[in-house]
Amino acid sequence: MFIETCIAPVNIALIKYWGKRDEELILPINDSLSVTLSTDEMCAKTTAAAASSFKRHIMWLNGEEVPFEQNPRAMRCLKEIQQLALAKEQLKFPIEWKLHIVSRNNFPTAAGLASSAAGYACLVYALAHLYGVQKEELTAIARQGSGSACRSLYGGFVRWHMGKSNDGTDSIALPVAPCEHWQDLHVLILVVNDARKKTSSTKGMQLAVETSDLIKYRAQYCVPQRTAAIVDAIKKHDFAKLAEITMRDSNQFHAIALDTYPPCVYMNDVSHAIVEFVHAFNKAVGEVKLAYTFDAGPNACLYLLERDVSIVLAAIKNSFPNDAEQSVEYVKGIPIACDIGENN
Ligand code: DP6
């Protein structure tokens, strides 16, 4: 039997990916940019094993069997990795051998906390190790599992370039800056609700492309200049600029969700209260020290500098106490990850 275990972190987008131009190859309509979080707090861990005795591919996610052979995205990732291995004539075991895969997330699955990003990044990285092709370009493969997964293959600040080709070969993620570049940038995850979201990201963005007018405007006119400006802010350690762009992009993404017909509502009352809290906090301290972003769910990710973590945590606990109607269930300060997919 051959066996490999990998860990992959979650990434949280500052400039959101929302909308595909090709559903099957997962080609986006805009670039996106994210920060990869430390694997200590939020990660996926995947073990992939190949053996001559296995009768079929089987996968367990968080202890429950999930379809693998019937999952076109997972099968596509596997086929792509196998093709790389065949091309390199580097087979450690016969290509026909079936796999058993066990994966676990240490955070809520499908609650808008980027679980598919960490999950598919981890699956692809574990498979690449199993088939001995881990040195190859893997982001275009992870992208075909879940778009945002391609960004979890690097630490630090990562940009997924939408690419122009029809075959997706240029739709890859590349590092913008390593985590060492801005070590005191931290993230606070505020879990408002860890229930599964009503409309998946895949479905929500598909509906948005079909029905929203705003999505075209964002992809064409807003994201290109926003991405250039945030790359510049990262290079210059300009937190206030990074914060403003991040909040504007999150707001615009949720405006598109509402502009979708029928609308997709991902944020709830507590999410909106968090938005208000962040703006009030920044106003009270007289500078932009805190930024929010929300993915396709009600939970918030706050960006801030390490030196402000304790004062912000105290303010959050004061504004959203556990026993109140508007409470947050879990708050955690997380540094940025330096490396990804460490093998253990
Ligand atoms: C709101 O990567 O989960 O988190 O490619 O269909 O699997 P699929 O979608 P997915 O979408 C993530 C959307 C987002 C924004 C982002 O991470 O950029």
C-alpha cells in the first residue's frame, strides 16, 4: 500500500471570485486575491492511500462516506494528477489501483468558511504526493475541484489570474507576497452561525452570471483596478488602503448576491451588526484599523494588525456578548500561513 497525508489551509479572499465563464473547467470572470491562514487553526487534513486490494475509489469526509467516483470535480482532479504522473513516467504503482481517501476539516463545513478551498487544495496536494508529481504546477488542477482552492496552494498573499485561454492553462494562482512580508497582519474569524448555507457558492454565482447586471460591471470595471490597488497596498504595507478595498469588495459582492434573481441572501442581522461595529470602531479610534469581509455565509473575517488584536477582541466581546441575541459563537485570532500542504 502507498499512503500520503497532507494538510492544507483555508484562504480568505480580499477580492472575491464570483462568477464563471466556463462551469466545467472552472474558469472565472475576474481575478481574485486572498490571504492564506495558518494551518494550526483552520485546515483540511487528507490521507490518500492506493492498494491493489481496493475495489473502488472511496472517500470519507469528516467521518462520513461521500461520493467520489460520482463526483465529476473530484474525478477530474484525480485524472489530471494521473495524467501528470503518466507523462513523467513516474508511476510508483499501477495507475488502475483504486484509492481510499479520508479527509477532515477542523472548522464548519460549507458555512461560508472556505471549506471547499482547503478541501480540494488538500486533496490535490495529497494525490500529487501519492503519484509523485508534487513539484508540478498544481493550481490549475486544484481550480477544477473548487475555484478558490487554487489559492490555498500558496501561503501569504495569493492572486488567482483569471486567464484568457479557453482551455484554462493560464487560469492559475501565483503568490503576490509571502507571509513574511506582512507578519503582523492577523485575521479574526467570527462564527455567527455554522449551519450549512442555503445557496452554495457554485449555484449562487451561476445564478448571478445568468441574472445580475451588476456582476458584469464589477468584473469589467471594478475588479481590475481594485486588484492592482490592493497589490500596491500589500507591497507598501498600507493597511488602511487594504482595509477599504477589502470592505468595498465584500459589500459589492453581497450587493451582487442581492441583485441575483431570485436574490441570494448570505449575510444575516448579526453580519450587518458586525459591519456597523467595524465602521463605528474605526471612527472611534480615528483611523482604519479593522476591515471585514464576508464570503457566501453570515460569518465574518476581520483583518487587523497584531497590535490591535486584544483591544478589538475586547470591543467585540462587549458589543456581541455570548448571552445576547446578537452574539458571535467563536472568535479566534489567526496569523497568516507561511507554507502550505506540509507533509506529515
Ligand atoms: C465567496 O470556490 O467555493 O468564497 O468554484 O464553484 O467551487 P466553486 O466555488 P468556490 O467559491 C468561493 C466564493 C467565495 C469567494 C472567494 O473565495 O473568492
